[in-house]
Amino acid sequence: MFTTQEVINQHLNNEIFQILSATADELNLETYIIGGFVRDIFLYRKSNDIDIVTIGSGIQLAKAVAKKMGKHVKVTVFKNFGTAQIKYKQYELEFVGARKESYSHNSRNPIVEDGTLEDDQNRRDFTINAMALCLNSNRFGELIDPFNGMQDMENLIIRTPLNPDTTFSDDPLRMMRAIRFATQLGFDILPDTFDAIERNKERIHIISKERIVDELNKIILSPKPSIGFILLEKTGLLAIVFPELLALQGAETKDGVGHKDNFYHTLSVLDNISKESDNLWLRWAALLHDIGKPATKRWDPKLGWTFHNHDFIGQKMIPQIFRRMKLPLNEKMKFVQKIVSLHMRPMQLVEEEVTDSAIRRLLFEAGDDIDNLMKLCEADITSKNPHKVRRFLQNFKIVRRKLKEIEEKDRVRNFEPPVDGNEIMQMFNLGQTPAVGRLKSAIKDAILDGVIPNERDAALQFLIEKAQEMGLQLNDVSPTKDV
């Protein structure tokens, strides 16, 4: 086993820290690494983001360090914030002068004054992020840990350096960060700190949606995201930042028939998909796949509890959720919509006879997202009955095999009908009329239903016959006259 100092020395045995140390000494600036990089040394996590605090001008230090690193190294200065940034090899270095902060009640933007290292550590969010390592040669590698962050890491605890009510009221985003760190690291939030989040939850309203969703995304990308969402629910933050998800909570029984708690089911699905994929938007699809259930919940004396069309309603809810939460309204949202709208289809294929026609239609509608859709459907099996789980997974293997066979044979993934609308208009002397759309759909359905192969000649022959049924005449000068 290595001692704490040996672990520190191993990580600081790097050209970059030698340059920082020499420059700090030349400028006679007391200088430290602080925050996440120090924490991650002891968590054995790789980190390329290095926060450097100096008792003096961070911008002056950054410029001198960049000069020593070489002509190609540039400094980005943020004068309004008194900070500077350098990108060097795989590292990103942030420089700032030590400071103390005070806050007004209506803003998380602090009033900043020059301060000491102690002031700078006091303003940090958690004890594990308040540790510092000295870079000056006479104290190189010395650990300054005034709040026992090392002890908290050993005990797997998230705790604020100062009074948690003050810490969270000053910057309410720290409440989200506490839950995010607990989720990412598998730590517990100290009871006093947890209670302070509950007491200060309404303060989250002053935080921008973009900052909140950034923390949500980090929770979603954690190894076991359910931890974060359960903490958000227990602190009362979930009701504020994501009420649609909280609406899934609760189970109801009628005439002795109950339904599962769809909130906890959703979290199980999210954890399952997280074992299979790091795709953030597939994880969002898992989180939202049943979001339409509260709106569609009905009791039927013959069928019991039903959630008919919850996939369709969920798809319709997603733009509204994305817009409010400031999530991207682009192809990422459309991907989530598509997966949510189709997530019941493979399940229906499992429960019914798997026909070639149904497989073709699923391939056509899912396109290149079919593999992600199947991953979600497999993650959606959360039954506590192991026999039922095995049966569904076995049936999904059959669906996957059929998908592969049909794709190889019929090439219907992302296919476009072999005859387009312009050709149809030319062949039958048509303008932009509904008849053109009907004929295009007829060709598509015939291919998907296996009536004709996905080939141009067969499609043209079918088109002529269908047009004749509709009373349309083939144009004499049609390029397809030889068919």
C-alpha cells in the first residue's frame, strides 16, 4: 500500500507540474492545485481538468506558464471573472486568484473579493472538493485539507465545508451537484447536508434550466442513475425540476387488481439500459418511455388497468418537456421521440406471432435506430418472475434473428419506394393530387406486406395495375412503357 504522500508524488511527477512550480516560484506567487483534480487522485479516477488557485493574479500566472510551455500555447483570458485558461496536450488548466465570495438572495452570482487560500477553500461546495496541493518548491505536494475531505472520502460521505443551509442558499446548484456526486461516486449525503437540501429546495428556481439539465445529464450518465433520481425525489427537487417523471409515482389497486409503480419501473429500465449503452439520448428515451402513462391510465372491469396509447401520448409530450428543460430540439429530441413511440412494437411482436410483414414494418419505421430500440425493449423487462424474464428475452432473440433475416433478404431498413412521386405524376399525367400519395403508399405497403419484392420492375408493374383500378390512364410517352 502507498502512503498518501507517495500517491500525491506519483501524480505530480509530471512535466506540467514542474512548469507550474517553477513559474510560481519565479513570480513569488503562493500557488495550489485545488478541487476535482485533487479529489480524483485519491479516488483513482483519471482527470485532465486542473484548477489552479494562486494568492495573487491568476491571469498573470497563466500568461507566464504559457510562455514557458512554448510559443504554440495560448492563453484564453476571461477578464470579467479574473480567470484564464490554457489547453496543453491532453490537459485543460484553469487559473484564478484566491477569492472570497458573498451572495445576494436573488442570484447565485457572487460578489467577489481577493482572498486567502482559506477564503477560497471556505467557498467550495463540498469537503472532498476543498482539498488543495501546494505547488511551490519549498512545500511541493503538501496537502491542505482543513475540512477533513480525505476522511469523508474514506467514509464515502458528501458534506459541505460550512453550514449547509448557507452553502445551498448561496448557490442552489450545489444541491443538484451533491446528488450528482453521490450518484457518480456511490457516496452517501450526510444527514445534515441532506436535510438542508430539503429545506432549501425552492431556491433551485433561481438556477437556469441549462445548468440544471447539465447536472441531470451527468446523473443520467452515471453507472446507476436511479440513485440520483431517488435522491431528487426524496429531497423534493424532482417535483420542481421534472414533475412529469414524478407523476409516474404510485400504485393503485381496484377490485384486488393492482399495477406496478411506474416511477420505480422506469428507474429500473434506466439502470438496465445503462449497463448496455453510454448513449445519453437512449438513456433519456428509457427515462421517458412510459411518460404518457399517467395521462392514459384507465380502469376497465374486463381488462383491469390499461395505459392504451401511452406510447403515442408520450411521444407528443416530449417536445414540451425538452422545450421547458432547455434540452436540444433537434435530431436528438426526434431520436428520443422515435424510440418512445416505437417501444411497444417489439413487445407486441413477442406476444403475437412474428410475421414477416410486421418485421418489415418495424424495420422500415425504426430504420438505423432498430438496434437501440431493441436494447430499450430488453431493458424494459423488469418482472420479478425469472421465468417470465427468460421467456421474453428468448422471444426477443427470435425477433432479433427475424430482423436480421428480413433485412438481408428485403433491404427495407430506411428504404424509399422504388418509384417516386415525380415519376408517378409523369406516368399518369397527374399534378400534385392526393392520388399520387395514395399510389406511393400503396407501393410502400405492398413491399412491407410482402406482396411484391423491394425491386423497381415489380413496383412499376404493381403501380400500373393499382392505377388502372383507380381509373388512371398510363401516359403514352411514359418511360415505363416497355414494362
